Amino acid sequence: VLAIFLGSALGLAPGTQYAEFLAPIGKIFINLLKMVIVPLVVTSITLGVAQIADLKQFGRLGSKVALFYFAGTVISACVAVTVGLLMKPGAGFVASSAAKVKAAAPPPLADVIVAFVPSNIIQTMANMDMNALIFFSIMLGISLILIGDAKKPVVEVLKSLNEAMIKMTSLCIRFGPFGVFALMANTTGKYG
């Protein structure tokens, strides 16, 4: 929180030309976070599913997780809309190209459902398509359950990789105050 205020103060201070020199630090922080997301999601979800003893237990747990995921999504959307209505972000901001921008039509529901199933897992990872990545990870975990004891070496690798990704995430988060400071200084220096 202190980094937000200090970065904003630097960005708003006279002679803000220094703030733009901090932009690469902020971009590095964002890239660090993006770097760990995909392997962390794949290892943790696959490992979590693969360690379940049988598919009946997975079905009960899966329905509870799906309900929790849906409820969390609805609650977060309601909070976001409420905060947006109360704070009115962007009020008074006039973009010169605002008249040229048209909102895209939402995709058909069938396309949204089909998009959950990845056709190319490498492309899915590269695009950071989280819904398809979660689907793949769950399917991989179920496949590991179905192969029985042959899953043990893969599960051990996943355990080690998951621990390593958690450690890497904590290292990236330690850089957070510097990254947030740089992002806030650059943003407020540019836009006020």
C-alpha cells in the first residue's frame, strides 16, 4: 500500500520525466507474475485432482468446487459493479478516439462452452486461456487417477514442480513493492 502512495506521489511531483524511467521495472514485475501463472495453475490443479483416491470422491468434491467457483464469480462481479457505480472510475476522462470505438458483440454461448476445451494445449498456455487450462489440468488429473499406481512417478514430479512454483511465486511477490511503485509512478506521471 505504501508503494502505491509513494509511486503516485513521485508520478504527480513536478519534473515527472523520472517516472517514465521506472516503467521497465513495472513491466518486469507484471512479466514475473505472468511467468508463474500457467505452471502454477497446471501443477496445483493436476496434483490436487490426481491425489484424490477415486472418481466418486472427485465427483462430490468437483460439484462443491464448481458451486464455490460460480458463487465466487457472481459475488466478485456484484462487488465490482457496486464499486464501479459508487466510485465512477474514468469520470471526467475524455479519450480522443472514444467516438471510433464500438463494443464487440458477445460470443454465442456455444462458442464459450467449446472454448473451455483446448484444441492445442501449448497455444492455450501461450494465450494464458485459464478456463481451457483448468479444464486440461482436471482432465490430466482424472487420467492419472485412472492409470492407478502408474501415476506415482508423475505425481512425485508434480509435487516437486508445484513446490518449486510456489517458491518462485513467493520470490516474484517479494519484488512486488518495487514493481507497484514503478507502475504507479509511471501511470500517474503520464495520466495524472
